[in-house]
Amino acid sequence: MAGARAPRLRLLAGRVDDDLRGGGVRHPERAVPAHRGQRVPHRRSARAPGPTGGLRDDHREVAVKGRRVRSGRRAAGFTLIELLIAAALLAVLAVLSWRGLDAVLASRKQIVSASDELRALMVAFSQLDEDLRRSWPVRLLKLQTPSIGFTVSGEQAVATLELLRESGGATEATQLQRVAWRLRDGRIERGFGAWSALPGAGGTPGAAAAPTGFGATGGQPGGDAAGAGGLIWQPVLVGVASLQMQGWVTGQGWIAAEALAGQLRGGMDPQPTANPTAPAAANALPRVTGLLVRVIRTDGRVMQRIFPVTD
């Protein structure tokens, strides 16, 4: 029929319309409310949270087909700037740790070196104190040679301390030993050797003459005044720039070692006497009852100690 009208599409109330949305995607909205003939306006339903950023389950397939879904969460991991900052911090910590370790090692090295120097100085002073204490009883023998004396040798007039001391243990016979202390080539040396009377003295202690090097000047340069006596030299302390000694004489005070060497030399020079029975010249020699030793190290440090000689 030419004038026939097309059949009118009737929407059933309460039914879900399948053709209102493209792609055949169903939606739960009713096209026509129940028992009404007019269309109701579209209402946007609340989006339920989900893994697709808030899209509902019925629209998830359309979103995936249309475009790639962007996640709302930030991707895990570090950026390049963060890695560079972390590497820089680690480098700074490594440098600080290395500097700290280097400072600790340097301090330890200095402490060990200072401890070794202090130990060597204590050993030297202890040995000198022992030599001085054991030289004091020798005065009772009334020898012509003083038990504590000084000599000057070399171009620089270096003073050498020369002693006569007891040697041997408690069960051994007492013997006399020659001991000398000097400074040579930046180190303090100790020489020791046996003492004996010169030929013609008869072996009598009271008539013994002075051995070579005691109470005399001269000798080889460098402080080898007692070298002719056959002493055995041992280094005691190194790194010494100067060694200064003074002797304490009762009634005169502190006298430099060089001055005492001159007094000892003048007192021991043979002089004619009118009375052959005059007392020995040793009685007129200055008796040293104390010794002051000043050690000047190569780094400028000064160490000084006073040694008592009397009982």
C-alpha cells in the first residue's frame, strides 16, 4: 500500500534498550520508565572505583578498544636525576671516609714514632743514671783519675763525659770499667771498656795513673777523645742536634762541661812540688756531684734532666 505508514517501534516499559548505544554494549538504564509513554532524561550513574581509573565494568571493553587506558598510579623506579644525586652522595661519603681513614693512619704513625723516640730517650737516660750512680763509690779508692770527668775534642770543641764505674755482679769481684758518652754524627753514643793502670804504676789503685783520654784534650775530630783506649761504641739515641752538659760543683754551682774539662786538665798536669810527700793532685780536682744533660733534637725539641751523683 502506497500510503501505508511504517510500523512504529514501540518500546516496552521496563525493558533494556540494546540499540541506543553503539557497538552493542548494554547499559542498565531503562529507555522508558514503566507505565509512561515519554522518554526520561539520561542520568550519569556514579562510577565505581576499579582498575581502569573509575570506568564501570560495562564500559571497560569500549575503553580498551578505543585507546590505551592510562593508569592513575605513578610508575615505580628512580629517575635519572635521582640516580645521579645518589651517585654524587655516595662519592662524597667515600671521599670523607677515605680522608678520615687517612687521618687515623697518619695519627697512628705519629704516635708510634713518638713512642719509639720516648722509649729510646728513657733507655738512654736510665743507662746514664746507672753509670753515674755506680761511678760514685769509685771515689773511695782515691785514684788520681776522677771518677767523673769531661774532655773536649774536635774542631767544634765537643764535650765528652768520661766515667770510671764499678762493673760485675754481686757474686763477682769488683772491677773498674771505663765509660764515655759523646755526640757524633747526630747521635749519642756510649763507649765502654776495661780500665787498667799504666805500666810502672805497680798495680796499686792509689798510685794508678790516668789512662789515655781521661782529663786531656785532643783526639780525633768528631769526639773521639777516648778512642785510643779501645772503647766499644754503641749508638744510644739518634736524631740529636746538640748535647749540652753541665756539672754541679759544691761551692761553685753549675759549670759547663767545657770549663770543667779545662779545670781537670790544669789540675792533672804534672807540676814540681817542694814537698814530695804532698797529697795527690786528685784531692785538688773539682768533684762533680750532679750532672745536667740537655738534649736538643733535630726538630727543635729540648729535653733536659738532672742526675744526682751522690748517695
